[in-house]
Amino acid sequence: MTDEPEILFEKRGAAGIVTLNRPKALNALTHSMVVAMRAKLDEWADDPAVSIVVVRGAGERAFCAGGDIRAIAESGRAGTGYALDFWHDEYILNATIKHYPKPYVALIHGIAMGGGLGVSVHGEFRVADETVLFAMPETGIGFFPDVGGSYFLPRCPLNGVLGTYVALTGSRLKISDAIYMRMATDFVPANLMGEMVDDLCGGREVADAIKSRAQNAGTAPLGAHWKEVESCFSADTVEGILAALDGADTAWSRATAATIRTKSPTSLKLTFREMHEGKKLSFDDCMRMEYRMSSRILSGSDFYEGVRAVIVDKDNAPKWRPATLAEVTDKAIDAYFAPLGEKELKL
């Protein structure tokens, strides 16, 4: 008896359906899944029998919890090519979705983090149910929001300030906040998803099939703090953000500042620069920038330490190097963004 495939593809009526099929691993993406999905999307783009692509995750717990970070870290430590091959092909997949010529519908439930956003937020339709939990938690593992995070986060409301907040804190967003942040386009309750998919496969117009079942997600909890977010996270540096939070001296600002201070100082400054650079770039140029950043992250120490503390040993007590924001120089951050020459990501 063979193991279940990591990713499933089927054609049902007018739809090509992709199912991320690693429920025990929260549907985390492997390199082979990324390569297979990109190849199938290319095939379906030229298939007249497929008029729409639907992407979903198997199991009840997650749409997709991200990339297989543990395998990537192990590759980086060992000096094998898996890590860079993964990011190279993942970013090309993200660009394929962003530029896809047919309607692309992500059905999002449960955990959707990191790479899970890369295979959802760039599509035209991001339909989420009441169980969804969005996050970009990368600063907590010595990394940065990739998979196009440099493009979609700076384009969130409040002139991208909310995106900076999510990127630095790793804040987890439920459905109403996700709708406001534009990570999801529509809220459809879980009990209506099946019949909506039936309509999509049956050839019903996509927006009509979704909107006929979409409901109001309610007031976004983050809305109570939008003014504080805008005031504090508009600062010109990470240090300035922390100073503004400390100065606000509210329960929310104190908790937010405490959260940021647990993150990798290098990742915080790298992410802050990424948000400001990404605001000025096209999507494809954002992906090229992220590949430069990913390529350089492997030569540091915080990524490996973050994965150890959060994913391997799970002691949640990383020892960051450098340990403070003051020790992270502009020159050190500049190096992450330097061109790669012949090794640049080609889209």
C-alpha cells in the first residue's frame, strides 16, 4: 500500500481542483508539491476544458501552514541545494498564480501562514470560512515575510501601515480582520463551501457563485486599535515604532511592544526595510528582491536558531545574534538586498 500523494489534482466539470494533501503536517509545502503545482497550473492554463482553478487544503486543521521550514533549515545547515531550489521554485509558483490567466479561487480554512498565503493571496478570489487564522510569523524564526509578502503587505490599508504591523508582530488574524486586511476577499461559512464548489464546477459565473453565499464577517477586532497602529507603526525605524508603543502606554501598546521584542532583531530590521522597498516595486521585482534576501539568510545564524527554538526543540527561547536592534547595522541589512548577478531569480 502506497502513501497518499502530497498534492492531488482533478478535473471536475469546468474546474481544475488542487488539494494540498499533507493534513498531518498542516499541508506544509514541500519542494515536490511546489514543482508539481506549478506544472499543473501551466497545463491547465492551456486546457480549454478548464475555465477555473480551485485550491484547497485537506483535513480540518489547515489550508496550508507554510513551507516545510524544518527541511529548508536542515538543507541550509548541510549546504545542500534543497533550500535555494525550494525558494526559487516557490517564488516562481507565486508569480504564476499572480499572473494566472484564468480565475483562481483559494478556499481557505484553519491555519493559513507563510507559504500558505503565497498560494492564496495572489489569486483573484480568496474565500475564507469562520475557522481561518492568517499570519506571517517569520520574524519569530529569524526569517522575513516572503512568498510575495513584500508586495501585498505594503498594499494593505492605512497606506501599508497595517501590513508593517502584521509583518513585525506576526499577529494572527481571524476572518473579520483578514477581510479588512484584504488577505481574504470573501467570507463564506464552512457549511456553504461544498455547494459553492459544486456551482463553480458546474460553470456558474465565479463572482456570482461566491457572492451569493458570502456573508458579513462582522467588526474586525483589530479595528479597535487602528488609530494606535497607524500612529505607532508609521515611525521611520523599528526603534521608532517601539518608542512610540512605549510612549502610548496602553495595554495594547505594551503587549505589542513586548511581542516585537521577542523577535529576531535582524529579522525586524530586514522586514522593516522590505516593507518600504516593496511598496515601490512591481510584483515580479518584489519576488526577485525576496530571492536575494532568502539567499543571504542561509549564511546567518538567526534562521537556524529560530527554527530550533520554535519548531525543533520548541523551547521558544531563541538566542538571537546580534541580540539587540542597536547591534544590527544598516550595512548588514544592505547586504541582503544586493544583486545576485547570474543567480538572480528569473521570471
